[in-house]
Amino acid sequence: MGRKILFISIGFNLLFLIITGLSFVKFDKVDAGAKKSNAAKRTGFHYYERTTLFNELPIPPDSIVFLGDSLTFRTEWSELFPGKNVINRGIGSDTTEGVLDRLDSVIAAQPRKIFLLIGVNDLKNRSVSATIKSYSVIIDRIQTGSPNTEIFIQSLLPVNNSKYGNILTNDKIKKMNMKLRSLANSSGVHFIDLYSTFAKDDQLPEEYTIDGIHLTGKGYILWRESIKEYVGS
């Protein structure tokens, strides 16, 4: 009887060890997956896919980097500026926090110039002051890690509320742009006012957008014309 109880006890202990081991393996896999997808939570797997692509395509020396969200991502910068060694580092739906998460690889390349356009997605859920705080960290990290890089802060563009709805107002965008101008002045970097170039009656004109926030081909040509002197200088 005592031997029978002993065998039963050993069996339960073995079963406990097996279950515990399986749980640990499962947790470890889930934890690893979570680490992999943390950056993707903000924007879906598009963010993670783009960053893995960037890891495989290091930025060449003496490059001009366009860094931002879907507005940057959705055009062919190397075709807009042929022969200028232009690199696209835009990710759809990205935010200032998303840029901070992936900024090291850009800084490591020591690019000649960086053109920043980021923050409009932040403003859907964050205050202007919180967004500017993250933006200032971006500038500080670039200046510290790549002091010879020339930085161009591009203002946010207006939206067309009749097409885009009231997810975001142009009043909030204008407040953000005022803070961006001040940040550029205090940091000693360039500020490019794209808002004034694009806005008509404080809206993004229909000829430049289909959905109210992203640009048509005409919109990208206007953008190019607005910054070509800075890209080429």
C-alpha cells in the first residue's frame, strides 16, 4: 500500500513538472512575440515590416533622409529628387514615439540632411505639448548622435475636414506648427512652413487630396517645389 502511494505521489510530481515546463515554454514564446510586436502596436505590423526592411537596407553615407509617417512613406523621393542620394524612411501611421523607437539606425548612418515631417498622428490622441516634448527629444538625439547632420523640421500640413471629418482640426495643427517653429529656433535647426504653402481657407484643397489628409501627385509636386532649394543646397 505504501509503495502504491509512493508511485502515485511520484506520478503527480512528474505531471506537475511537465505542466510547469510547458507553461514556461508557452510564456517564453508569448513574451518573445510581445517584444517583437511592441513597436507594431501603434501602427499594426506595417511598422514592424518596414523596420525589418530598414535593418536590411542600411542608409548609405552622405544621404538625405526623409523621416516621417505615411505622407513621407507614400511617395518616391528618389524620383522626385534624382541624383540626390535621397532615402525614404517613412512609415504609415507613425508617430513621434515611433520615430524615437527607430531613430538609432538613422543616427548611426550620420546622414548629411534629415527632413522631418511627423506629429499629425500624435495629435489625434495626444496634446500638442506632449507631442512637442517627444519631438524635442528627436531633435536632441539627432544633434547629439549626429552633430554634422543638417535638420529640417517641416510643418504639419492642413487637413480637409469635409473629406477627413473632425478627427483632427486645423486649429490644433496650427498650434502644433507654432510650437515646431519655436522648437526649430531654440534648437538652431531649419523650419519649413508647408502649411502656408498648401492651405487655402485653412483647408487642404481638394486638388491635393482624395481622403482629406494624404496627398495626390499634384500635392507631392508642390511639396517638392517647396523644399527643392533645401534639398539641393
